[in-house]
Amino acid sequence: RNYLISNDLLDLSNEKSTDGNIPLQLSYIMQDREPSFIGTSKVNMTTSSEAKMMYQYFYNEGLTNQVVTLMGWSNDGNVLRQPYQTKISDESGYKKLIETIKDDDNEVYLDNQYIISSSLSKEVNYNRDVARNLSRLKMVRQFRSLNNQITDLYYLYPDRSYAMAKSDVSFFESLGISGVAQYDLGSTLFTYYDNDVFTRKDGMEY
């Protein structure tokens, strides 16, 4: 914080006064996926009306400053399929939930990931989107789940991450959300090869 202030990167003149009412972040898992006989099947975890009911309960109990994050909002579920397809069940219910939260001057975000994807994502093309390192090898690592299932994780070219995020903007705007929660965006930079060497600074500019 001191570093940001001393380098004029943090302006405290317009700092929002909370009067002790510190924001509380609440995340809800809306949908998940489980293995089935063929592929996976969708599991409803929290409906939009249930999330709305919980939001209003906390609000009425005095937690009036909430930041709500909806995880697994897409039909892809809350698994390693990000970036999610913009296919959503009960869109009208989501819009009512979002409208309720924003009418109270609170914020609501959809969780989506454009930096790191996986072999499960239907949005990612392995040859076009997955970045290469300086050895010209695809940037892939393995993730082992608690039930010992292994999934390949992909690091995406920054220009492809940007293109995917940009293509989703109109969908997010139609829902009226405050923004998108991207948990790896602020901490994942890498040098990569794409017919030339690109540094982390190049990636940051995207």
C-alpha cells in the first residue's frame, strides 16, 4: 500500500467511506458437473432464487455491503472448463438476482477465467490458443483432483485470452453484472513464443 501511494498509483482522495461497514464477499456455486455413463451430467447446487433469498437474508441481518460472486453460472458447471460458454439456464432468474443486488448499490460478478484453461473447455483450440514456451513446447501442466483424476491445464496466448474475453462482453452487459471475477489475471504473467519471443510485459499490455 505504501509503495502504491508513494508512486502515485493509489489515490486516497476519493476513497469510499464504509463507516465501519466493510464489504463482505460471498461466493455461490450455482452449478457443478459429475461423471455419468456418457460424459458428465449437470448438478444444480444453488438456484438463482435461492441465491437471491440468501442475499436478502444477509442484507436484512445487517450485512448491507456485499460483493457477490457467482461460480459455475454457465451450463459448463463449476469445473475446469473455463472460459465458460455463455450458455446459461434460467437467464431471467439471473437477471432478477443481479438487479436485486445492484438496486442495493452492491456488486455482483460472474467467475470466468481467460488466462488458464484446460482440455475440458469447449472454447479453446489446442493448436491455435495454447501458448508455447521459449523451447517452443506447448505450455501445459497437469492438475490432479481429489479423486485422482488428471486434467491438462493450458496457458493461453494473451492475444487469444483478450479475444475470448472481448467476445463475451456483450453477453455480460446484457445480464447487467458489475464485472467478471478473474482470479489468475492479476498474478499470472509468462514469456512465450509465437513466431517470435514475447515478454511478460507484452502479455501485461494485452
